[in-house]
Amino acid sequence: MDFKAQLQQKTEYVNKMLKEFCPAVEGYQIEIFEAMNYSIEAGGKRLRPIFMMEAAGLFNGFDDSLKPFMAAMEMIHTYSLVHDDLPAMDNDDYRRGKLTTHKKFGHAMGILAGDSLLNYAFETCADAVVMAADKEAAARALQVLAKKAGAYGMIGGQVVDVNLSGKASTKEQLDFIYEKKTSALIEASFMIGAIMAGASDEEVKKIERAAYAIGMAFQIQDDILDVTSTAEVLGKPVFSDEKNDKTTYVTLFGIDGATEYVKKYTEEAMDILKTIGKENAFLNELVISLINRKK
């Protein structure tokens, strides 16, 4: 099976798996469940759950104990996008080619849907810890997810991003934002997959570094696409960074310079993954494909 067919198969697997964890649409609070499910089912690359599966595959393999963490990771990623799109943040009307959650359900419900997805992610993980055969590994996985998603991780990056909007940013500041806002959840995905598959502490640290480099490459490529793609292809508005007066790798280094950084970080990630000791051709191809992606 070629790479594209494998990616489609794995994406479909994640989409089907997510439906198992989506809340039932019922009760007096039915609208929040509709908004949550709308946000989750709006599509997307499902990269983080796939990264989690593939990281587990580098060690002792993937089993059903990982599924709640895969679902929780996508819930957290989705909630961050729901809140990113709000008028107080990026103020976007479309995401993944569909109306953003707050445009579909209203501003208040957009806030509450994001809040609910975040909390539901940890409900899902807490249940997984209670049910896990290896409770220590599951608890460590939950710890990683909480730290990488919070003020020391993704939210911390978002805070600095918001505070520097409209201001000139240095490369050091931009790297902090990208490391926290984008790389943190990718790092968590790889680390959780490794932890749940029995990786050693040293191996988890190694894979965290590879995931950092992947996240940096992914975000810088996003900067490039914001000025080179179209809204139809990207599924969201282009030139949004310029609209929000944000410094990016493109504004600092130009398209060619930013492209070189994408290659640098991708090569770093690939070199680290080679030292793990187990070949994963699909994962290697997935990382490389991030350089050439158009959306």
C-alpha cells in the first residue's frame, strides 16, 4: 500500500475512533453537545493521533489503551482552534472549509464548546487511567498531556502570541511561541505513544526532541502557506497573519529563508528518529510530506 493510501486509511481509522468518544446529543444541554461534535467532526489532518499511533509503533506497538489519549489529544487540539477563531483572537469565519464554531452556534456557544472539549478530554483520560492495566504508564501519559496543553505549553505560547500581535517580534520570541503553541501538542502525542508502548525515559526524551523539530517545521510551513496558498485550498482565510499584524518566519526571513528552516528542522527530526532503532517508513514519509503539503 502506498503512502497516500496508508494515510487515508489511518485518517479514516481516527475519524471512526473519534465517533466512539463523542458525547451523545441529548439532554437540556443538547446544544453544547451539537457544537462539540460539529467542531470535532469538521475534519482535519488528524496528525496528532496518527503521530501517537506511529510513535507507539516505534516501540512495543499500538493497542486499544492508547485510543482514549488519541481522542483526548484531538479534542484539545480542536478546542484550541475553536478558541483561536473567536473574535477576541483571530476572528476567522471559516475553518477546514466550514463555518467556525462561533459562526455556526454563536459567540457564547463557541466559548463554551471549547471549554467543554478541553474538560471532556480530561474526563476521557481520567477514565482511561482508572481502566488501564498499566496505571503508572497511563498516569504519566496524562501528566504529559496536562503539562503540554497548559500554561507551560500550548496556552503559554498562545498568550505570548496574543500579546505580541501588532508588535515586531524577534526570532527568539517567535521560536518560543512556535515551540509552545504548535510543537507542545505534537511532542505530547509522540511522548504519550512512546510511554504507553513501554519506552524508557531516555527514549521518551529523544522522541520529544524529534517531535519538537517536527512541530517547528510544521508551523513554519504554515507561515509559508498563509502567503502562498488560497482560501479554497487551505480551507481558511489566507493572509491572516498579515491581517492580524503578526511576525512570522516569512516576515523575518522571506519565503526562501523560511523554506530552509522547514528543511533544517525536518532533517533534524529524521536524524533523531533514525537513532530510535526501529524503522517506520510510514512515519518517515509523513514527516517528509509536511514539507510539501499545500494545506
